[in-house]
Amino acid sequence: MEEFRRYAIYYAPPEGPLADFGAAWLGWDAAGGQEVAQPEVPGLDMAAIAEAPRKYGFHGTIKPPFRLSAGHDRAGLEAALEDLARGLEPVEMAGLRLARIGRFMALVPVGDSAALEHLAARVVEGLDGFRAVPEAAELARRRAAGLTERQDALLLRWGYPYVMEEFRFHLTLTGRLEGAEADRVEAALAERLEGLLPAPFRIGSLCLFGEGNDGRFRLLRREPLGGGAAG
């Protein structure tokens, strides 16, 4: 079984129009492990706009990327994820909407997200034994963004500052945008997302992603929640 540099637990849309849109918009199909042609949008440099999120694939983070700790391997992680997912229930919210988060664009949930936040916390905690402690350079890089005292405590405990009560689920669509460019990108996204955003929005599975030596993340396994059908 092939091992990867890092692993992550993500939500990734099941096969269908939304998944196809995300792969094309970013230029990377994590499920197929291949580059795909991006849409041509007049006045926009699509390669540059999607450069930052491209390598991760179209996803919403549940447990952020981590290196495996000593004595663990991918097979053990997959088995643990299967067991964990079987004991967790699917989550349903009112829908998804396009939003600006700081300087980037993303899809975010509509409605009460408490069940999703609980799900993410269970996954972060339940698989924490597989996570290697971050190296000093990674801690310094995270802290350079400017963390609150609580975020720094979460970084030290869970390896990432935006988990537990700091968790905000989103599916990233762009890197940082400046000025009028953000307006043009938002308009282009709104046009292309019309009719694609699910209502309700259901998370019925957890996805194991792995980062290859090329720095790109690939979808390795999809585990249904609650022992049901993956979705």
C-alpha cells in the first residue's frame, strides 16, 4: 500500500456536477489524481486565482493535514477511520452558499452548523493518535499568521490552530484576491454555481486524502458515516 507524505480527513462532494465544477475550477481532480482544464474566464488569470487551493483538491477540511507518528501507517489509519466513521451520524444543513472569507472565496454552510462542528471535533480527537507532533518550523509558520492565545493553545494540543471552537467549515475556491479582482471572481463564480449548490447540504461520508511527493493531495478512500451509503 502506497504511503504519503501527509494525510488529511476532508469532506469531498460525491461524484456529480458539484464535484466536477470544483475539480475544473481548481484545475486538479483529487479523485482521479490528475490535472483538468480550467474554464476560460475573460479578464481573469484562472491559474493564478486557484494556485493556492489547487494542490489540496476541492474539499472542506475536517481534520487538517498531518504527518503520521512513529509506529503508524496508512493501513492502520484507514482501519481507524472506518471504525470512527461507522459510529458517527451523517450531518445535514440547509445548504451551501458562496462567501468571502477575508480575501478569498469559498463555499460555506447555510443554517445551523453545530452538528458539523461536533463531527469535526470527534474526528480531530478520534484520530489524534496518528498525528506526529509538528516540527518547530511548522509551529513558527503557523504563529507568523498572528494567533490568539486560544488558537496557539489549540495548535500545541491538536497540531492546528483552527479546530474545536475555532473550526469554520468551508470549501476554498481561490487564493487571496485584491480589490476589483475579487468582485470579478465573485461574479464569475456566482454565474457558474447557479443550480449547483445543494439544498439541503448533506455530509454522508469522510474522505481520506494523501499528499504525494509532488505536493498534490489525492482522494484515497471514502468512508460512509453511520455505516450507510457513502455520500
